[in-house]
Amino acid sequence: MEVILYGLGPLVVLLLALLGNRYAAPRLRQMVAVWVSVVLVGTAAWSFPGVMQGHWTAILVVLTNLVAATSAWDSVWWGQEHPNMQPRRYYLWWALFWASLITIALTHDLAIAWLAIEFSTLASGALIVEMGNRRALEAAWKYIVIASVGLAMGIIGILFVYGSLRSEGLGWQTLDYANIKLHYQTIAPIVREVATILIVCGIGTKVGLVPFHTWLPDAHSEAPSPVSGLLSGILLGLCLVTIDRFVGAAPLPTATLFSGPHLLLIFGTLSVLVGTLALLVQRDIKRLLAYSSIEQMGIMAIGFGIGTPWAQGAALLQLVFHAVIKSTLFYIGGHLSVVYDTKRMDKITDILHLHRTLALVWTVGILALAGLPPLGLAYSEWMILQALWESHLIAVLFVLSASLVLAFAALLYHLLRGLWGGLEVVVSQSTATFEATRRLDKISDGGGVHP
């Protein structure tokens, strides 16, 4: 019954998209999408014990619906600013995308998770094309091709697991995480290792882990801002949780080089490093946020890779904070790119004086994303650093610490540049003030004004 309830929201929006008339339906779809999402957030808080396995699954479902609600709300504005949008088509794919996200969050079956992730690729790819320009079409094509190749690797790994467990007579529940965990010792170690590599690398492509990340900056920067919020805020994190669920269900000996935790640590460290360095040279406001997502997914992957309850709790906490912060920043970034008619950050300046409300939300969001205490990400990142120290992973600790400092500096630079026009403007204003003060001093001394 509860599963039907959670699917009701996407179903209502989908039916309205198919049946609505030209004039009334678009606004009605927008209102229903927001209303149903908010209702589901409330119902999930009290109805989850009978349907979901674990409190974190409940939190993921609530988080998914919360961000979907904000995405639907922002879609109202986005549709008004882009009159060429086809509301019926947009909300059709948006509802299907939302349904796939709820399925990924809810399911405890590896095969169903894979199907939902694959479907999310098609739905979100169609939404990227809604921007209606060549760059969006190229980004969507690149996204679908690379993600599909990665997911093809993942399904091969899943088939290895299924083939090894088929003799247990579990039927359609063969790939349930609980059954995998119960019978994983019957899987040959070499098969388990190959399956782990294929599944981590395959689904890791959808997470945007380095070196499988090349599609992410293009797709997230070219998508409509409400879709970018769902992509970065929810989809990436849910795919990473899917990897962690499988790795936890079919563990390998810790001495195995290509065990799930080791792969997560390797790919996570690379993602943090590449994402942070890319932040230093970005000129596009949405690509800045996209590369930040790569860095954040790397931090979460490190937390899951450490494997201790403390580290995994920190990674999930990081996921929650990141979902709220990053989706909000993508919405604000979309507003700014429309207001300034550009996504170039060197053109988006003086926000503080021209758009105070946007500047306030943007400032809080960027500082939170940078990990400034007492904002949320500071706590979860500190917990992961502490877990690295306690696990004696000193090399990863050093890379992550240095990357966090660089990311903070890069985000702060871009923030100041947008609020006041850049450091060069601040310096020039300070120089002019100093020169004026020097001349006034000469006048007061009776010496007149001289160059």
C-alpha cells in the first residue's frame, strides 16, 4: 500500500501531462507536482516502518521527494522564462525521472536498482534536450552513450552474481541484497571480485566518479536548472548508495586489491583531486557546480570506502547536506544565468547590489558547499577526516585535507568575484581610495594638490 502511495505523485503528474489541455494543464501540473511532493515528504515521516528496511532508506525517500518538490517549484519559473518549452513533454519526462529516483531509493533488489538507474538515464537525457539548443543535444547524447556503456558493464557484473546464486533456488528474490548477503559465500571469490569491479565501475559511471566523469560537467551544465538540481542533488547520491548496498552485501577479504572498499577509496580520491583542481579554472557558473558535485561524490565514496559505521554515517550525512545545498545552488545559478543572460562568471558580477535576495541565498549556499563551520558539510567532512585518521589511511587523509582547502579557496574566490565584481575590482577600488586619501592629506597640509 505504501509503495502505491509513493508512486502516486509521479503517476498524477504523468497523467496530467498526457491528458491535460493546452492552457490549464501546465499550471495544474506544476501545482500538483509541488503539492504531492510536499505531502509525500510528510507521509514518509510516519509510514516508513512497514515498507522500508532501515532508517536511512526512509531518509533517502524523504530527501528525494523534498528535492523533487523544490525542482517542481523551480520548474514553474523555468517554464515562464523559457516560453519555447513544451509543458506536456517536459512534465512527462520529469514525472518518469522522479519515479525512477523513488524506485532507486526504495528498492533493495540489485536488478530493480539497475533498471531504475538505466531508466533515469533515458528520462533525464530527454529533459536535457528540452533546453532546445545544440549544446544541450550534444551533452544529452554524450551522457546517454557514456552512462549506457557503464551500465552495460554493471549488468554483466549483476549477471555474474545471478548466475552464481541461481542454484540456491531463490527465484525472483535472488538479487535481493539480504539474500546476496546471506549466500555470498557460495559465490567463487574470483567471480565476486570480477562482479564487484564491473558493478562499481559500471554504476560508478552514473555517479560521475573519476575517470568515468567526462559526461557530467556537460550534462549538468546544459540541463534545465530544475533538472540539474535533481541530477546533482539526488541521482548521483542514490547511485553511490546502490554501490554501497551491493558492496556491503557481498564483501571481499580486506586483503583483496580490487575489493569494493578499495575501489571506492581509489575512485573517491581521484574524484576529489580532479574535481577540486577543476574548480580553480572554471568560468561557467553551472560547470563550477558540476565539478563541485564530482568532488563531493568523491568525498562520499571515500566515506563509504572506509567502511566503518562512523565513516558510512558521515558519508550519508554528507549526501543529505549536499542534496539540499547543491539543488538550491543550481536553482539560484539558473536564475542568475537568466538575469544576466550568460553563464560566464566574469559577466555575473555585483550581485550583492543588484539582486540582494539571490546574493544572500547564493552566499549561504556557496559557503555551506565550501564547508564553512557551522554549516552542515563542515561536520560530515570532519567526521570523514577523523575516520581516515583512525583507519590509518594517511595518504588519502592528506589528499582530502589539501583538496578541501583548495576547494574552499576556489569557491570563496568565485563567490567574492560574483558579489562585488572580482578581486581585481576590490583592489582597484582600494587603490583609488588610497590615492584620494593621500591627496586630501596634502591639501590639509597646505601643500596643494600635486601629482
